[in-house]
Amino acid sequence: MAWHPLLPETELPEGAMRAAEAAGVRLVLCRHRGRVHAFEDRCPHANGPLTGGNFADGRLICPWHAWEFLCETGALDFNPAIVLRRFPVRCQDGMILVDA
Ligand code: FES
């Protein structure tokens, strides 16, 4: 794993979701309550692209069958045993970096 600069912090304001890619992995980035979260952009239900869905109230909502994942944990709301693949994030010199 290595740290990859993805985008300026200003491009991910509070409540926003963005697509990105690092080390050949498609990612979904989101910011909730000031914190940036990064997950693989793949729903564990049937591999739907989370970036094609919505991000509201700290929940990533899959566009295919509306499963909702809590961004603070990555867990599916109705079954916390199902969790998105999370990547470490840090912010440095105004950039968002992901360890992938
Ligand atoms: S593929 Fe995401 S809810 Fe079905």
C-alpha cells in the first residue's frame, strides 16, 4: 500500500461524494461531520457503483437496490456484518490522500 494524492480538500465539501481511483481501485470519497472517508466504489450486494447513487445524512445509497451504508463505519444499515472495503485517508497540504 502507498499514499496517493487524489484531489484538493476544497473539492470535497461537507456532504459531498466524489469518485476517484488509486492503484487501480475505483474509490468513493465522501465527507461527513468534517471527516473524509474512502471506500471501494463497489456495493457488496451485486457490485453496484456507489458513486452512481446518493450521499445523504452520512449514508451512501447504492443506485441499484438502495442499500444504505453508514459512512462512519462502512456498515450496511440493516446488517452491520456487511461492511464496505475502507481505505485509510489523511489530509496534507490541502490534498486528500488515500492509502491504497
Ligand atoms: S448492488 Fe447495491 S444494493 Fe444491490
